[in-house]
Amino acid sequence: MPDESPQKTFATLFRNSAPYINAFRGRTFVLVFNGEALLADNFDTLVHDFALLQSLGIRLVLVYGARPQIDRRLQQQGLSTPLHKNVRITDSLALQCVKEAVGSARADIEALLSMGLANSPMAGVRLRVTSGNFVIAKPYGVRDGIDYLHTGEIRRIDAHAIHKQLDNGAIVLLAPLGYSPTGEIFNVTAESVAAATAVALNADKLIYLTEGLQITDDQQHPLRELSMQAAQQLLEIQSSLSDDIQHILSSAIEVCQYGVRRVHILDRKIDGVLLQELFTRDGAGTLINRDHYEDTRPAVIDDVPGILELIKPLEQQGVLVRRSRERLETEINRFMVVERDGMIVACAALYPLKNSPMGELACLAVHPDYQKQGRGDALLNYIETLARQQKLQQLFVLSTHTSHWFRERGFEPADIEALPAERQAMYNYQRNSKVFIKQL
């Protein structure tokens, strides 16, 4: 088939992103990026994407780091601050450099956000950015015999104040600084601020924009989605993971345990990675899930539109028998579905026959984008398990196009007469489907 035209490709992409645009409106996302991102030539493009998200009704909290900016300021002053276990020891002179570097970085970010969506159809849209003493911190204290001085850790987040700013339509910008009730200022990490803020706000997403970090398996294949348990196993099994990846994975697991549903780990150097991750089904980074991102389960009445959309192309090709919405609603309790991020990507139905040890497997369909990835096998296994639970001894299927697929999975050819009389009476001779039976 010829390649799609740019116009058709755009239309397809826009249609596919529409459900996410609708689902994310009014949701709270916390995004964290470090000081290297601020120094990158394409940082203004990333800021443009932040502004685009906010214009779509997403409530944004941005948390920025400033380690390279702090290092530069220290170098200019002829100062050095040791690190212990990757945590900076901040004395009084260093704290002054931290405040200067962090304040300068904040001004730069606010200036870029003030440009909003310049040079776009939404140019002129006013984006309000607010900062404040929303992060309450305490001293990191003395650890391993070392006094960390003005380095701090998060005590709590003023979630009420942040929500109020978000309700007023502002983007909230948080610095890697914390404030104590006694008026002290502490140097804290951007990652800790982001994690604590996501938990305090009960955010829908925490998004790490990293410097080239990608989560892969031992074959270096990108891992697009991990449960909390799988992420923990990855930490325990892969000793070759870098310290940065281990730190982020550990933080992601902890955040999910405290109620944040999804944590995304992205390589911010990929152009448009934020939009790809949020508005395409398979994303562009690694998703850590508190809940199942993809689930095989019994269908419910709300799944009817998704099933109809899934099976419509196969009905038009004659692969499946046509089913009306009314029939599907009546028989929905017979169906199983694979749901991926709110989309039905596969379905199948089991029809036990009265007074017979046989059951019919029907309407097995997998979305074209997810074929040859094992979902059909997983769904078949699910149906077979269900059939055994119902004390069925045989499973049969009628097929016109996919006979080899079923034969490869243990179904044997049979005559129509092998079916119960009830099902023989319903056989459509015009379709001339082949019969296959599998012993359970």
C-alpha cells in the first residue's frame, strides 16, 4: 500500500490523540527537569510544549534543578562543595551561590514561559507563572558523621496553596529550595521536591525529563511499561543499572506506593518526547504503573463502543459475522477484552452450549497495531481457563480466514456433524466456515 499523505497522517495522529486530550483536561501533572535542560539549545522548544499542555487544560507544576548552574557559580567564587553519597554539603558561602543560581534559573524559565506560544496560532495567549515558598524543609542533619549544614530534606508541601494557584489557571514553578518555619533556606534536590509534591497533590502523573536516561532490559530493548513489582525486580536483578536510573526507579516506586498512579521516565533530548509520551498509545519513554496499564478482563456494557470499533473492519472483510449494537449489548457478559490505557485492543467471546460439554469461541479479534505480540494467545488462554472453570470439555471455533492460527494452537478440523444439534441448526452455509475443535 502507498504511504499515507502528510495530511492523512496528521489527521490520523490528531484523531488518535483526541481521547488523551479529553482525558487529561483538568488533571494535575508534576514535571521535573534538571539544570542541564536549561542550558540546552532546544530548551525553548520544551517550554513551548509545557505551554501547549497548559493551554489544553492540564494543571502543571514544573520543578527544576540547577546543579550545573550552582557548580558554575561556585567555580566563579573559587569555592567547592564536597558531595557525600551524591548529596551536596552546603555551607553558608555555598548557600549564597545556590540562591543566586536558582534565582537566575527561575527568572530564565519564567521569561521563556512568558513568551507562551509565540510563532504559533495561539500566539498572544497569556500564561501566568507563579512561584512561592510552597516547599517546607528541615535540615538533612548529620549522617555518617558528616554535617550537611544548609542541605535540607522535604518536611511537607503546602498543597492547599499550590492547588489554589492551579485553580486560578497558573503554572506553578518550584525551585530546588526549601524553607523552614524559622526562616531558614535549605538546598534540596529537584527530584525530592517533585516526588513530595506529586504525592501531596495526589497528582495524576509525575514525569521525569532526564538527560538521556532510558530504561532497557538486559538485551538493551526499551521497556515501555513496568508495574511497581516489575520495576522493583529490575532494580534487584540488573546490577548494571546506573546510579541515576536506580535513583529514579526507586523514587518512582515509592511515589506510586503513596498514591500517584503513573510515573513517566523520559529522555528530554528526544524532540517532542513529552507530546509523544502523553498523546500516543505506546509512548516514547518508560511508564511505571501503580495500576495495570493493560488488563485482560470480562467485558462490561461500557465496552460495547470499543468492541464495535475493533471488530468493524473484520466484519467488513468478512472475517467475522456482523453483530449489531443491540446484540452485542445483550451478549456482553459472554465477552472478554484486553484494555490498554482505556482502549479495547482485543476481544473474544465464549458461548457455552446448553446440555453439552462444548463451548464456542467466537469473535476473537486483535487491533492491527497489537497483532503478533501475543495478545491473541493470552486471550485464548484466558478463554480456555474460563471454559475449564465452567466444566467444558471441548472448545470449537468456526473460521473462514484464520484456520492455520487455530490449528497451530491445538484445534483440529472437524465436520459440522461434530457440533451439537443446536449449533448445527444455526450454521450459515453461505459463509461456509470451517469447524475446528480443541480438547480441553
